[in-house]
Amino acid sequence: MTAAGEYRDGLRAGLLAYKERNRRDLAEPLGELLARAVDGLGGEGYVLTPVPSARRSARGRGGDHMFRLGRVAARCGARQLRPLLTLTRSVQDSAGLDVVERRRNLALAIRARSPRAGERGVVIVDDIVTSGATVAEAARALTAAGWHVRGAAAVASTPLQ
């Protein structure tokens, strides 16, 4: 897992404004940061896939915020973006949950589409990685569907408390 920076100061403020205050103008600079994090994984020939958003969250944010960031990151690195992951059931908002609760909340909650012929691998992209529970569940689902998970990249990460 790699991230463009720590979830603090200006990066925290920018991500909160983008996600919670509908500042879509920040999709471009945040997506460029995500592209840099993806580049940090090295290699070629993989697709990017954003972590899934709950429908209610996407509606509240005027669409899938991670798909928008992923589209910018894919364009910056001449990569393909494919929304391969879907939630199979309702999950709680992870804010306020501890590491164990986050893992339990997401256990077997994500399903992935199978790779197409010629696709080698996938990189999971997320905005903020806190406990790693979302990335771990996404990786489980992708592996079960037949993907080689190259890694995960995020705009920001927080140290575990």
C-alpha cells in the first residue's frame, strides 16, 4: 500500500472539502496525487479500480467520488480505470469504528468482476486508508474473482492508533 501523503493539514482539509462539501474542483489535484501514489507501486499493464461507495454515500456526494479521482489518476498515467468492485450488502460508515469493527463491518461485503482476456493485474485505489480494512476486503474479492492484485494506492493514509 502506498499513499501520496499523510491524512493531516492541507491534504486532510482538501479531502474533506472534496468528499463532504462537494468541492468537485479538487478532483483534479487530488487525482493527480493519487496518480503519483500509483506510480510509486511501479510496473505496467494493470488496471485501476476504485473502492466501492455505498449508494447512499454516492447520492449524498453527487456521484461516486472515488470514480472521479480514479479517472484523473488513470488519465495521468495512461492507464485504464474499471469499476470492478461492488458492495453486496449495506455497511456502516467506518467513521468512529475501531480496527476490529471496521474489518467485521466489511467482511465479505465486496464482490469483484472477473478479469477480461489479457488483463494482467489490478491496483486498488482509495482516497484515505485508515485501518486497511476496505483495501483488504477489496483485495480478497479481487483475488477470489481471479485477479492478481498488484497493490493499493491512496491519496492519504493515517497511522494506526
